[in-house]
Amino acid sequence: MGRGDGSGRLVSAPDADDTGTRILHVDMDAFYAAVAVLDDPSLAGKPIIVGGVERRGVVSSASYEARRFGVRSAMPVGRALQLCPHAIVVPTTFERYAELSRRVMDVFRSVTPLVEPLSIDEAFLDVSGARRLWGSPRQIAQLIRARVLDETGLTCSVGVAATKHVAKMASTISKPDGLLVVAEADTLRFLGARPVGALWGVGPKATEALLARGIRTVADVWDTPRSVLERALGPAMGERVWHLSRGLDAREVQTERVEKSISHEETFSHDVVDTTVLRSELRHLADRVGARLRAGGWEAATVSIKVRLTDFSTYSRSQTLPLPTNVGQRIGSAAIDLLDSVDLTQAVRLIGVRAEKLRPDGTGGLTLWDDDAEWRRIDDALDDARARFGRGAVTRASVLGPRRDVGAMPTNPRVDHER
């Protein structure tokens, strides 16, 4: 199968059998790097690293040319440049990614209303109701690939299968710019030859646990008693691997998604020891998280922080709030309280704020009084100003002073979902 760098790529013939299929998984190819090439064609064919332009930044994405040197997302840029010294580092442009993502999703929804976005650059589609209009699932996949290229100038890879899990595996194997169809009758033959780590949700630790027991391929899972899988992986994961290895995946395409958490992080260009600076940064991140909550119509019952020290040791702390909130001041105060519980034995490299246990705004009912009424009015004014003049146009005075000398570089904002 493909290894993330385009090697080992498998694609189907133009007339491949798609009997029994109805699920498409569409994944844009090295999306951030591809957008950089789209906006600057001179970068075509070159190794590109997308991320913090400083060596202390983190790789958000990399072109396939860079991936062949071992460059991977979430890797420090400095390490990536050691692996690929001639790579070109370009900054992230999230507004541009969002614009192109909307256009891509519009293409998907022009074919079927049953679209489940997984992230900014991938989605599941159920095309069972679109066959009369557009043809078989394979033909629909071919149509989508052509339309995405025509509408955006970007390529995508598509997996076509009877289930979400197999469709996702197929799109990964066909990368870049490929189409792989797995007919329902071919599901077990397709799965059996795959390495066990290719199963959806089987990460490095789970893979290591399975390999230690001689379970190397999906076919090996078939010959392994379910009790052995559950001892190696835990009851829930063991059961999941047992089912997925046999092509059993009853999940439907969900067009309505439930936010699970919203977070923002900052990686500092220089390690920070000043707690005043750290508290100011937490206020800044909390405001951004609060704004995202309000924009989505959510409030959070739990606030957590992440702190990464110079030696890359990472600590997390969480606190359940007396009442759910989307008020930046309340989130920031909770985050600062949590920071005080961390033993900062070293300087801080990265800090982050996360809102968890989300629920629709206002579902907690009425209270006799609102302690945050004044802060809500301030947040409303900030939201209005940012909508009119841009995110950086206005902020709290409390985050201006200390942050000027920090040189913080934002990592990717994250929005996690129920899947």
C-alpha cells in the first residue's frame, strides 16, 4: 500500500467493477502544499514544507517530493530541514485553504447531499441516491475528480467501496491523484493483504502491540482469537479491529456533525520562562477559542490546557466549569488556574487551550443572574469588530504588552468531531 509519499500507489482500471459499492472517500492530495503550488507555479515538482517559517515551527503539510525524504506533518521544521535540506518552507495561509475547501465541498454537494466532511480536505459521500442522475459509483468518482480539478486546479484521490472504512483505505492507497475501486465481493481479498497498521484507528502503539504477537497483516487478524485481540488492545479496540478486518462497518454517512472540542495552540519562537507572558498568551488563546465557540453556537463544560516544555515533555490539565460557557474571559481564567497547577521546571515551548464537552449554546436553561453579562457584551463587541475589520483588528489590552516580545507562531487550530 502507499506509505504517504506516493510510493506503492495502486489505482483501478477505468472500467473497474464497482458492484455493491456506494461510499466514496475523497481526499485532497497534500492539500496545503498543493495550494502553495497553485498560487506559485514555480514551486511545482519541488520539495515543499508548509508550516512555521522559523526552525522552531511545526510542519503542517509537505509535498510528496519532501515526504520521500521522511518529512511528515507535526514534525519540527528544523528536523524536516535536516532530512530534506533543499526543501522550500512556505507559511500557512488558512484563509486560502478555507476558501478552496468550500469550493471543493460545493462540488461534492452538487453531486449528492449526503456529504460528511472529516476535515478541511476530505469527506465521505454516499452516492446511492445519485446513480440515476450521474451513473455508477465509479463513474461518479471519475466525475468528481474531474470537477474538482476544473473548479480548483487541485487533484484529489478517491476510494470507492461498500463501507466507509474500506473506502478510506482505498483512497490512501491510490494517492496521489488516483482512484481505487473495491467491489463488495473483493473486500476480503483487498483487506487480507494489507498491513495491520492500515486499519482505521490502529495507531503506532496498537500496531506495535499486534506485531509483538506476530499479527502483521489483516489476514493474520482473521486467525487470531478475539480474546487475544482484546487483551492486546483492550476490549473496545479489540472488538473494533475484529470487525473492521472482516469488512464489517455499519456506519452511515452523517451529514450533521457534532463538535467534540475546539482548541488553539501556540509554539513560541523562543522558549518562555516568564509566567506573565504565559498567562497573557492563555488569555489570547482563550479569546480565540471563545470566538470559535460563539461562531458555532456552542458552549463548553470543560476547559483544558496543554503545556510542552523545552525537553518536549508535555503536560495537560483540565477543569469542569460550574456552568458551561463560551465567554473568553471565563475560559482564560480557568486556563490560568490550570497553569498554576503545572510545575514549570523548565521553559515552555508550546502552550494551548482547549474547550471540551461541547453542547448547543443556551441549553443549560436560565439562571437568576448572569455573572458574565458584562464580559458577554465585550465579546459581542469584539466579534462584531473582527467580522468587520478582520481577526487582528482588535484584541484585549491585557494580551498586548507581554506578547509583543514572544514571537509566538500559531500551530494549526483544531476542531475535533464525533465520527
